[in-house]
Amino acid sequence: MKRAIALAKTRKGLTHPNPTVGCVIVKGGKIVGEGVHLKAGQPHAEVVALKKAGSRAKGSTVYVTLEPCAHYGRTPPCSLELIKAGVKRVVVATLDPNPKVAGKGIENLRRAGIDVTVGVCEEDAKKLNEDFFHWVTTQTPFVVLKIAQTLDGFIATEDGESKWITSQDSRKTVHRLRCESSSILVGVGTVLKDNPQLTVRLVSCEKKPLRVVLDSYLKIPESAKILDNSAPTLIFTSKGDPQKIRRLEERGFEVVKIPAEGGLLDLKEVLKVLGKREVVQLLVEGGAKIFGQFFRQKLWNKLVVYTAPKVFGSGKPPFEGFKLTDPQGGEVLRLENLKRIGSDIYAEYYPLR
């Protein structure tokens, strides 16, 4: 199962809106076939592994990271393919929360007389597809907040300068995180100050994540790098100049009007729209006002923090728009991963809620 999970990790984020799945087929104590789901529309991991195993699949044990599907989608049900192949046993890491599957795949296998074991390396498998599990059950993206800060907790100087706080090694892993995401989001303030391109450049990537800008009054310069047509781009606004909207749309960019209050766009509506567009994982890269809005409304699922061994003394903190007077107040986080990347410290946090 660990081998199946390792296979699946090689395609993390590249299968959206499908889950990431790996499969290993064993017979006589030897691996006779293995496979991974490459991307939506292509054969699932079980089918790839069965094809490699050929006639050796009969009487074998199949290890798969996610419950074999039971419905006809872009491809036929994997549970039926396993039954046709005559496998003897199927070991599943975790059930699929997709209502179209949700136990039906296991039921199909057991009804056919196949021995099924569920729960092997289950936590690792759930972690692998945390984004898909959230999206398929809520129809909204799994939201990851990414922050790069100094040792004293600033994401920029008082003048707003932030290039570069963290090391080249850290920035490379951020580009990997971009590749694993369906979409990358920033506020227009970040566009005006940093003029980011928001593309995957430091690592190879087979896809171009959707770039999203929150821009209540459509202040985005038409010459901004994010409008270079190198990746699909969507702009959320509430009060935009109709002529500017028309010009942007003529250039191939999508502009979506949604409600706003006090100059802040309705984030729940943003997530709802992106969920319908099959954005499974949304990477939020700034700025402080956007981080604060997601954090305050508890609309985030994972917080990734890169801390550099630098001290600014003063500057811009990562969360803006709210403050606490009681040290015991606020949302408590759960630290799940801590490691060193180059000269920086990398930390992953999840909400306790």
C-alpha cells in the first residue's frame, strides 16, 4: 500500500477534478502490475495496473489507495473491471466520500465474492486526497493559505517590499504547491504592488493553474503580468467599468461580478463559483487583507508558513482586518508538519474546528 501511495503522490494535483490514486497488484509475493491515474479522462489506476498484469491478475491481491469507483463517468467503473479480471482480494486504503461511490464499489466487489479489506494506511491516503475529499463533499475548493514571513512575523517591509523574504529552495517548493493546486488567488493589492505572474516556472508542470484576482473596483492595470495570457485568468469584481470589462473579455479573460460589502468581495460566493468550475484546491498567496478575510471567516483548510531567518523589526503582518485583546481568544491551530527547507522553516497548520 505504501508503494501505491508513493505512486499516487507523483501525480498529486494533476488529476483534478479527479482524486489522486495509485494501485499495485501482487501475486505469488511479487508485483505483477502497478499503475497510477494520470489525469481526468484517462484510465484509472486500477485499469492501468490490470493491463500491465494481464492474465496474471487472476487470483491476485490488489492494493489501491482509494475505493474503486462504481459509476460510469469519463471511464467505466473500476470495481467491475476488477471483477472481470478475476482478482481474489482487494485491499483499500480508504473509502471514497463521493456520493456516486461511497461504499458502492466495496459492495460490488464483495457481492462478486472478492475478499475486501479497508483501512490499510488510511490516514496517509486521506491526507493524499484531502483536497478532493473536501471539494467532492462541499462543492467548494480546499483552501490553502501560503505565507512567507520573517522570524519576527512580517510578510513585507513597512513600504510593502517583499522580494525576496525566503530562499530559492523555498520558492521552488511554492511552485510545486502551485502545480498541485487547481487555482492560485491574490488580491488586487498584491497585483498593484508586486505585479506577479502567478505561473509555475521553477518546477516542471503539465498544467496551467487558473489565476484568480479579487478586485472589487476593477483596479487591475491592463498591462499587469497576470494578464499576459500565459495561463487562464479570472477576475472577481463588484463595480467594474463596463468598457474595461469588455476589453478584458475580448482579450480572453473572464470577469465575474459578485456582491461586496465595505469594499470586500463575498468570499463564500467566490468559493462557490470556483467550486462549480472544478477548482479542487485553491492556493491563496496574498496579501494581508485577503489572508485576514479568509482567516476571520474561517474559510481556510490549511495554512502553509515559510519562515526565513531574517528580522525586519517592523513591517506588515500576515493577517489584516481584525485584532484580539484577549491572548486566550482566537482560533487555535494544529501543527502537522515541520521541516527545514534550505535556510527556512516550513510549517503546515490545520484548524482544530
